[in-house]
Amino acid sequence: AALAAKRLDEGQDAIDTCIMNKAFEKISKSDMAKYEQVDFVPFDPAIKRTEATIVHPKEGKFKVTKGAAPQILELCEDRARVEQKVMNNVNNLADRGYRALGVAVSNEKGVFKFAGVLSLFDPPRVDTKATIERAQKMGVQVKMITGDHTAIAIETARRLGMGTTIHSVNAMREAPETEEAYPSEGQNNKEDMILAADGFAEVLPEDKYKIVEVLQMCGQIVGMTGDGVNDAPALKKAEIGIAVQGATDAARAAADIVLTEPGLSVIIDAMIMSRKIFQRVRNYCIYRIAGTIQLIFFFFVAIFFRPENSFSDTSEKNFRLPVLAVVLVTLVNDACVLTISRDNVVPAKDPQAWHLKEVFIISAVLGFVAMLESVLLLLIGFSAGDKASGSGLNHVFFKNGSASYGNVQSFMFLNLCLSDFITVFAARTRDWFFTRRPAAALLGAGCVATLAMTFISTCASFGGMKRITAYTAFMVWVYVLIWFLIQDTLKIGAYWAIDHFKIVDREAYLNLVERKPKLRMDAPAARKFSQNLRKSIGGRGDLDFASSFSRRGSSARYASIDAKGSNPMSI
């Protein structure tokens, strides 16, 4: 087997490295060097083997090949004599999760004879099972796509706590496109098979690409991990291609994310981070839409108010704020609310979608409540004019019950600043605003913005605006906070109505694919499953699944067994 491995360290894959390291425990490098490797054919997924041409001073020129046992047996002249024994060993190893390679050596005439079976154990990393469990709890379906034997894939899936519905890629290729197929097992066509499966074994590079493509066509967002050149097309096709640590340059170039450390647990960290980012962006969008609704509709309504009819100190025909005041309202609040990018959020337990209906409904509720609040306060301000008859509430906000037009402008300027910014604390949660503490940066920015605007309205006069008293500013604060509680209550009511009346169907999004129940097998059941699988396609229980399938051309697509004496499981 070592003679059929790549000699150059930089060109070795993991299997060749393992074989060479073990060989050097038995033979010295100088003795190995006597077997000169004059030609080497690297592993080809289509033929599933490597081949080396060797020249030795005494033994002459010969070839050595290693690869999948069925493919190696097809080259050997003694196939009929050794096949049953070889495949028994291969199947026994596969049932225990070991990969088995066949090795053959040719004579000077190029006729191969089977030399033996090489067993390899490639266990998952210690953190892989925990990573898969965390991904599944976060609503992510994890599928195994491997070139290994089906029985090996089933055993590996069982050890990792995944479902054991592992298909041979041959079953996928021959699955019909019609919806009438497999009615008794509930799998209708190729798309359903891929969606419901926990994985596929004995795949080629083009099969990986096809699986990703079918999942995307069925509405799934697909992430793909890989490390080799053969994985590059699928990595490029997937929405999120992830090249693991030690990946080839081709895989790195095709991927969106490149891992620099061993293991996959960092993918979960990336998922959590991305969901937090999504929450913050969503919260900002709700706030920004609500703030825009408030300002646009408030000023639209405010132009119908005629100051000249309520105030003797102005001839303005429509209510307005100075341009500088409007700029301050938008600039200060927008600059400070950028700190929402560092806000405290809780990542969702399931994959999220925008649900734009929900975003617009919540934004509209928050925005129109804030607009109504400002319009009512504007009515109170106009009732304080010397030409107005008064409403009684003008005495609550102004000590002597009267105010100039400039005072009302500052009065409304402070209201818009406070109500516009404080809306962010309602927009950032689905529950009551106090159920999740805001980040220190957001809270600090809010204090700076609101206190600065309070200071300007009580101490500065500009653009026709006249400063208001500290008492009036305090009453505006109280008024805004009362309306904020009303705003937050109506927000919770809007979320309840959305869920109760299914205005946004979250279940439909999370169940783009009906998650079919899958059985989980213990080790003895997995071995029995592998044996029944081989028998179900017309072969013998002691023959390899892939070779039997290809030689006999069975029309069976998948087999069903009762792993625990209950419902059948399909593969």
C-alpha cells in the first residue's frame, strides 16, 4: 500500500500520509527509496483508486494500486477465488465503521493479483457530535455527504447522533422525478428523497453539486463544508461555502468562509453571531421605519395648523420648525441610534426570515402612536396661544397657561426629539421594553441625545424658536414617557395579533420541508441494517452494496427494514 502512495510530502493526502508513516515503522527510508516511483496516478473519484509504477533493481518494473475493494477486484485475475473472502472482510470492517482499501500488485506483464485489505479508522473529531447537536437544536438540518461505503456512513452517523437514513448515491441517481414513486414509504421523488435523507454515501464530486442544487431548488439555504479540490464546485454553489482547516487552495478560493483552526465548532459561533446581527438589523429597520412614519405624517398633519389664528406674535399661516431644528432631530438621533449595532440581543432558536409583513405592521404601530402623541401635544400647545380659548391642559404644561409661538416650536422640538429616540427601546424587543437590558453604548447614547436636546430647548433660541422653562421641559418628559408605555403595550398587542391570527405564518417558513420521523439505531441494529440493505438489492449479505448494485443493475431504489420492531425506516 505504501508503494501506491504519493511519495512527495507536499502532495500527500491524509490517507497517503497515514500509510507512509506506518510503513516507515517497518522499513527504513533508504530501503523504500530502492522502490523508485516512476509514475503516479492520483486518486480519481470516477475509478476510486490510485496507481503507481515502481522500478526495483531486483524485482524489476511493476504496478501497485490501492482503492475501493470492488474496483480493485475488477482488475485482478484471481477475483473469482478471493472475492467472497475479501468482501466479507470489507463488510465486517464497514459495519464497525472502518474504511477498507483493497491493494493489488501486477507482474511484469501488467496482470494484477489481489494482495490484501488495508483497514483505516478515521474517527470524527471529539467536538463533532456536540457541534451537530447544537446545530440541530438551532433548527439546522445536518446531512452527511461522503464517498465512503454506505455501511461506514451509517455507523458514523449513528455515533454522531444523526439520523441513520443514509442513501447510496445510486439510489438518488435512479430515483424518478414523478410524484407517484414510493407511495407506501412516503417518499415521492428525487427531491423528497434528498430532503428527507440524513446523508448520502459513495458520492462523486458531481453528486455533491447536484445535492446542493436540489436543496436550493426546494427553498433551502444551504451551507457546505469541504476541504478538497473535488468539493470546490459544491462549495461555490452553496450559499455558504466553508473550507475547513487544511483545505486545498481550490477549496479556499471557492468558499465564503475559511476556517483556520481544526474542528467545526466555530461554525456554530458564526451562526450565533449572524443571528445576533440579523436581530440588530431587524430592530434598526423597525425603528427607522417607525421614526420616518412619525416625522412624515406629523409634519403632513401639522401644516393644517394655522399659527396666525392662535398666536398674535406671528403671521405664519402653517406650523413649521426651523430647518436647523429638523436637522438636529434627525442628525442627533440617527447618529446615536447607530449604537444599536452593539445592542444586547438573544439569538433566535430557529432560522429566521425577514417576515416583512410583521416588520411593517410593528413599525406602523410604533410610528403612528408616536405621531398621534405629537399631534395631540401640538393641539395642547396651540391651545396656549393668546388668541386661543384654552383647553385646560395648557395650564399643565405652561405655568401661566400661555405661550408664544416660539415657545410652542421649542416645545414640539423637544417632543419630537424625545419621542423619536425613545421609540428605539420599544422597537428592540418583542416583549416589554424592560425584559432585556440595552447595551451600555445604546443607553449612554440615548442619555446624551435626549439630555442634549433638552438643554438646547431650555437654553437656546434660534430660527424663531424661543426657549421653554425647565418646568415645561419636565412635563414634556412625563408626557412622552406615558405615551411610551402606551406605545410598548400596543406593540405587544400587535405581536399577539400577528401570531394569533397567523398574519405571518412562521411554521410554514420553518417547515419548508416536512421533517419526516427517522429512527436511530444502536450498533447491532446498524450492522443488521447494513446486511439487509445488501440483500434487498438482489445481492448476498456478504457482498459489498455498491459493487452488487452496479453489477446486477437491480431496479430497487432503496430498502425498508424495521430497526426497532416499529415503523419502517427507508433508505
